[in-house]
Amino acid sequence: MPSLFYRTTVEEVQAALAEGVVAALDASRAIDAADRGEFAIAAVSFASVLERATDERLLFAGFQFHFRRNEFSHAEQFVRRRLALAERGSPVMARILTNLGLIHFFRDELAESESAFRAAIEIDRARSDEAALARDMGNLALVPEKRGDLDEAERLYREALAIAERVGASAIIATKLANLGDIALTRGNRDEARSLWTRAIALFAALGNEKYRAEMAGKLQGLDVG
């Protein structure tokens, strides 16, 4: 069973544990339990993290656990806790806002989602943080895409892609190519979708991201049989 957590998330929790950070042991135990498929046990440990922790690394792990299990109310509790602790206008604040935007997005609360993404983008621009800007602009594009405004969604995805290519953010490049492939297919441009997804597959493979590489490969197979 694939892990619910980014490798960097696990590494950050282990670093916090080595530093003796409060509640790091709870977070570490929660990750181990989740990766064994013992989600109820993991949830109990993450509840302790939410109650006791002030370290962003641990709280992000709790957000990631609940978000990836589509437990959006619990995920939002971790986001609200992180917002209360984060420095205004910081890169961490931008990351938290985009997490909040995603929660609203998957609840179909599109106005709230757009507002959170735009607040994150405002921080990114103020800090001239282009990698974060590419990330957050790509997330913002999800909103018009879901509304059916493909022109605006494509514009945002292409702008995010151009920024990501400029700063060499390979993971963002791959996901934006995948997103643009989806739009191309929706428009009926099967050859363009194939080209974009093929490029995305190569990048996901180079990044060692088997989950998304396989997802893209499945979409290509769908084109062949469709």
C-alpha cells in the first residue's frame, strides 16, 4: 500500500523527533500506523498532535493524513491551527492558505477556494517566490476549470508552467503538463493530450513518482482504446 505521506513529510517528522520536539513521537507513531493501514490508531495519535503540537512540520503531517483520506473537516482543523501559529506573510502562511484552498475546492466551495489561493499568490508575489507562485497559480487554475472556464484555466496553467520551467521546478512542471493534457482532451485535442501526458510521464518517472506516472500511463492507454 502506498504511503499517504510525502517522503519529505516523513523526513521532517523524523527530524523533529530527533530534536525532541513536543508531540513528535505522536506524529511519528501516527505515520507508522497509517502506513500499516491502521488508520484509527493513526487518527488517535494525530488528535494528540493537534492538541499539543506547535511545530508546523507535525501539524502538516496531520493535515496530509486527513486530507488524503478525504476527511476534510479534520484536515481543516489542522489548517486552522497552523494558520493561528504561522507568521503573517511568510512562505509557511502561503502554503497553509493553498492547503485551505484545496479543502474548499474539494468541498465545491469555489468562491472560498479562489479567495484562499489568491491570498497565497499575493504572499508569493510579495516575496518574489516563483516556485511557490507556480504552485499556487496552478492550484488557482483548478477553480475556473471546475467552473467550465477552460480558457482561463488553461491561461493560468500555462503561466504556472512557464514559471516552473524558469525556476526548474520539475514536480510542478510535470503536474501542469498533466493538467494541460486534461484540458486538451476535454477540448477534443487528443494528439495534444497525448504529447502533454507523454512529457509528464517522463518527468514523473525521473522524479520517482510512480503513482502519478502510472496514472498518466493509464490515461494514455485510455486514448489508445477510446
